[in-house]
Amino acid sequence: MIAATSFSSNFPPPQKKPTTLTNTSTSLNYNTQFISLLLNCSSLQELHQLHAQFVKTGAINDSVLLTRLISLCSLLDFSNVEYIHRILFSVSNGNRIIWNSIFQEFSVSSVPEQSLLLFIKMIEGDKSSSVNSHVIPSILKACSRIMGASEGIQIHGICVKLNTMADSYVQNAMIQMYSKCGQLFEARQVFDKMPDKNVVSWNSIITCYAELGRWEDVKILFWLMVEESFLIPNSITLVKMISACTKSGDFEAGKWVHQYILENGIRVCLNLGNTLMNMYAKMGEMNEARRLFDQMWEQDVVSWTTLVSGYAGSGSLDVAREFFDRIPNRNVIAWNAMFAGYVSNGCFLEAVLLFRDMLVFSENPDRATILSVLAACVGLEDIFTARTIHGFVCKGGIDWTVDLVNCFIRMYTKCGSMYSAELLFKRMHMKNEITFTTMIVGYVQCGAEEVALEIFYKMPYKDIISWNALLAVLNQCSYFNEALSIFLDMLRANVRPNKLTLVSMLSACANAGAFDLGQWIHAYIDRNNIETDNHLLSSLIDMYAKCGSIEIAVELFAKVQNKDLLIWSIMIRGLAMNGHGNLALDLFEEMLQFGVEPDSITFIGVLSACSHAGLVDKGRHYFDMMTRLYKISPEAEHYSCMVDIFGRRGLLLEAKDFIEDIPRNCNEKAIWGALLGACRIHGNVELAKYAANHLLELDPNSSGGYVLLSNIYAETSNWNDVVEVRKLMKMKGVAKLPGCSCIELNGVVQEFFAGDISHPQCEQIYRILEELERHMGSTDSEYEYYSLDRLLCPQRCLKNWD
């Protein structure tokens, strides 16, 4: 700090009242020295010394110097409003200009609340006459910055009392204050009461609605402004309107606004040009966006970034990268746009390489950059690069926000490194529902469902999203019975299921055979008047079909008004799996007549129907239709269905030739398994050996392949080969999975394994089984098989059921 003696010695001597031009020049020179000292002031002590010299020399009566002194007080961190208040009330010439200057300085400073405190003292003192239409907007701006809605309302009352509300400058400031404080109703009241609304007034209220995301209201106000008030909007209005059209997807209105700009000769400034470009980029009309870019007088980094995002969003990554490389002054937002383009298009390796380029160019990544690169690492399952990024974040000074840590946890769980995810999880001081849910999903996916459930039940708060995430991942990982149990716990906890919950549970019921619980869910939907969209209806149809109640499934299907591809595909597959192949094919043909184009899932159901019905020629026909007419690349499921079609009719050599023509990059385990099963049915030992060798070469630990081959040998009395297969299984440590059956009792699925004694009622179960065996051995029972064919109408589309 400057010593007081040396600081004081720099002051000019006391000035006398200027009477001539020369004295005036001397006064200006003194003022210049005072201003220089003010700018160099760095402490409260120095400020007090300056103030004392102002009083001593008479400079305090100079309005310019007084304004400078008070402005400095408002900006310095070590000053306070009491000190400024004493200065203002100690001078006789504290005019309105000085007050206006002070309030403006405080409203933009780091302590806007000081402006309100000073205003209160001004009203309470004898300076209330200085309150005018220039002071009020600064006070209202201070209210906006501190979100002081109640203070703003009080200022509104003072304005009414002092009759300053008639000024449009005050009215616009009042609208903006209410808008910033989230008081939309009050802002609209002020606007509606304005007798003369100018462009600034319309911009204020339009901005109010835009900041709250009420895009439809923004558009309505714009039309009122243009068509009823006959005002020509400026660039601020047009930017808000075009942004509203873009956000709401109303591109036709956006094009109309663009045409309005052209017809009225409105100059397209940089911000307006960028907004128009963004709209056309979001529409996918990149030619128009590029034309606007080329016509702009100047382009900034936002203009270039808009093109990069637009081309990347439309899949033209090469063009996007070309523009990205041409950006003159790239900032982190431009880099993030390119990262997002690569990740959204599945080009994960390119995103990682771009991140390395970013570091080479010494550009500092931000949190959005890290999130994009981590998403790329998840897509590549590249845990090495992810760990490198983890280290970079630790050293790079990026704030460890909860969502960033959640992203790292998700990355580690996706890459299978639950140890690293758990370390991060335990070190977090604050965890939210996403944190817990990510860990739960990770543990289920790696097979530790018990640990996942333990974490779930320890969650301090479980919302419906957490329940749905657990149910969904249990379904995905085939833990259907566990999902059913969790659902019952959810109901006991009085958590109301939503549509996503019901869809997940219907899927679990379908796969676990929990017919009673599936029926209960259907009744729950009807009882609570839950709106059934096609997604929920398709889940109901799938559940009834997989549980064997094909009649109810068809009744539901017939009631669907607007059948989409998902509904048709599920019904076709449901008929096929229940033995109604011909009806499934009739339904497929009707679907084509309705103009619905099939996908790969639909053809799995169609080929499965051909397999169950033994229709070899139709199977060939539909396979060719899929590949040639609809250009769908066959997957393993389609090939397996074709092999099964040939195998069921005994065309084993044709099935073998078909398999050998399949591309090598296809998952062949299911395909060779289908051929091996067909060989067992028809007793072809040599071909069975051939298929088994290929199957076990692909999956040496497949117990199913060994068991099928052993059964084929046993059925053809090749006992030595049976022994060799068993020895081979024992030598490789392959265990035969026990047979399993299940029944549903009181909404709970009970599982029974061959030789199992773990069931709590196993003694009673085995006693009943022995009784049944004795009864079946001594009784010549007759069974009547119930066929659905007599219930089904032979006409296509299953319109009528008996």
C-alpha cells in the first residue's frame, strides 16, 4: 500500500474559485490529477484520504469528480453503501445525474443489493425528489439480479405512487424484472396495461415468454405485433421468433418469417443470420443453410459451428469435418459440436482421435467435451483411453460435478470394470438417484444381481425412474423371476406403476410364463383407465401369445385401430409359435396389402411360421423376398429359421449346403445347433458329427452341443460313442444344465430342476410325483387335445372368432 505521506504529497494545492479562462484550465488540470489518483486507489484508507482532499480543496462540489468518487466506491470490494450514503448526503449538489450514475454502477456491480439499500435510504431521506424514470430501471435491474420479486413488487408500488409508471422506459424495465424473477402473470399485466406499445415493449414481453420456453406464446405475440399493431419487428424480435419456430418444430412458420424478412428488406445482422442458419440446419435443409452462410457479410465462430452441427446431424460427417478444419478461430464450443457429431453417428474412434488433436492444439476441454469423449469410450469399450481421460480430469482442473462422476461410473460399468466404478461410488460425498441406478444396472449386467438388489434397497430415495431402470435391466439380462419379485415389492411400497413399468412387467410375465400376473396387469390397466398406446398393446398381445392364450391375443389385436409394424409383427410371431403357421402367413399378406413395410423382426416371425407349418417352398419365397425385394440383410435368426425349415422336412443335405453359403461373420452357433437338432430327429449320425464339430469349435463350453450329440448316439445305440462324449465333457469341465420346469402359483413362478432338493416343499413334491407315476402306470388314460384351428376363421386377418 502507498504510504500516507507520499500519497498526500501528490495532491494539488487547494483550488480557488475560477474566474478566468486560465483558472478554468488550471481547474481541469487539477481534476485530471484527481481522476488519476482515483484510478490508482487500492484501499479504503487511500479512498478516505482522497475524500478528505476533495473536501479540503473544494473538489467535492465538482459534479464530475463527485460522480467519479462515488462510482469508484460502488466498484471497490472494500467499500460499503453507508459510506456512499454519507458522501451523497453531505454535499449540496447531489443532483439527479449523480444519483442515476450511482444506481447504474451498483446494478451491474458484484453487489447489486447495495443499490436497493441506497434506494431505501434515498426514499427515507429528503432525496425522494431525485427519484425519476432514469433511476427506477437501474433499481429494477438490481432486483432482477438478486431474484428479488418481493422487492420488485414494492418498487412497482413506489412507481405508481410517484407517477413514474407512465414512462415506457420504466414499464419495459418492469416487464424485464418480472420476467427474470419468474413472475409471468405480473409481467403480462404490466404489458397489457401499456397504452402505447413500441417495439421494445413487445421485445420485452416476447423475451419473457421465450426465457420460460413457452414457444407457442412467443409465436402468438409475434403475430399480434405484426398483424394487429402493424409494427415492424427488429432483429431481436425476429431472433426470438425464429428460435421459437425452431424449438417447437414449426418450420413452416419459420420459413414464413424468413420470407417476411426478405419482403420487408430487413437487414440480416450476424445474430439473425446465425439463427436462420440454425433453423434450416435443424430442418435438415443444409443447402439453404449453406446459402445463408455464403451471403453473410461476416461470419463468426457461431456461424461455422452451426454448419458443422448441421452437417454432422444430417450424417455428412466428411463435410462437417471439412468446415470444422476451416474455422479460423476455433473455440471449445466448435470442438464440442464436432465431438457430438461423431458420437451421435457412432464414429467413436474418430471422436477419440479428435480429442487427441484437441490436446495437441492446446485447446482446453470443458465438461461437455469430457462427456462426449467418455460416450465414445463406452461405444468402443476402450477402458484404457477412458482411464487416461480420468487422469486428465483429475489434473486439469475440471470441476467434479455429480453428473460428471456419474458419467465416469457409467463408463466403467459399461466396460465391465465394476471395481473402478465402486471406488468412485464410495468416494462420492453426494449421490443422486442416477448414481445409484447406474451402479445397480452395472452390477446386474455383470451377473451380480444380488449386490445390485442390496444397493437398490439401501437407496435413501427411490422414485419411479429407479424402479423402472431396475426392472428393465433385470428383463434385459433374463432375470425374469427377480423382476416379478421386485414388481411385487414396488406395489407393496405403494409406488404407482406407469406405462414403462407395465411394459417391462408384461415382458417379464411373457418370458417367465406368469400368466396370472399378466392378467392382473391387464385388469389393472382397465381398472385405472390407463391409455393404451400401441407399445403397451403390443406388450399385452405378446404376453398372451407367449403364455398360450392366443385367442385373447387375437381379440386384442382385432381391437387395435391403428396397427403399426410392431403390432403386426408380434401377432404374426405369436400365431407362429402357437402352431398357426398358415394363419400367420395370411396375416402377413394382409399387412402388405395395408402398405406396411416389414422389417427383419417381421420376417423372423414369417420364417418361423413356415418352419412350424413345414412350408419349405414358402420359406424360400419369403427369404428371397426379404433379401431381394426389401434389401434386408439376413441375421443369425433368419438363417436358423431356414435351417429349421429344411431340417423339419428331412432336407438335411440342403440345410448343410445352405449353412456353408452363409457369410463367416455371422453368429453360427444357433445355426449349427438347429442342424444338430434336425439330425437328432432324423437319426443322421454322420451329419450330426459334422454339425457338432462346428458347433463345439465355435463354443467349446456349450453343454447343449455335447448333450445333443450324446443323445443321438444313444438313440442309435452307439454306446461307446456316448461314453466318449461323456468323458470329453468331464475332461473339459463342461457340466450338463439340469432340466427345468416351472408353474405359477399366486402370482409367483415356482421353478423345479431335475434332482433338485432345495425347494422348501421338496418332500411333498416328490411324494406326489411318485403317486402320479403309480397312477399313470395303472390307468389307461385318454387325452383329448384341444385345437384352436376350429376356433379360427380360415379367412385372412383373423377377423372373426367363434
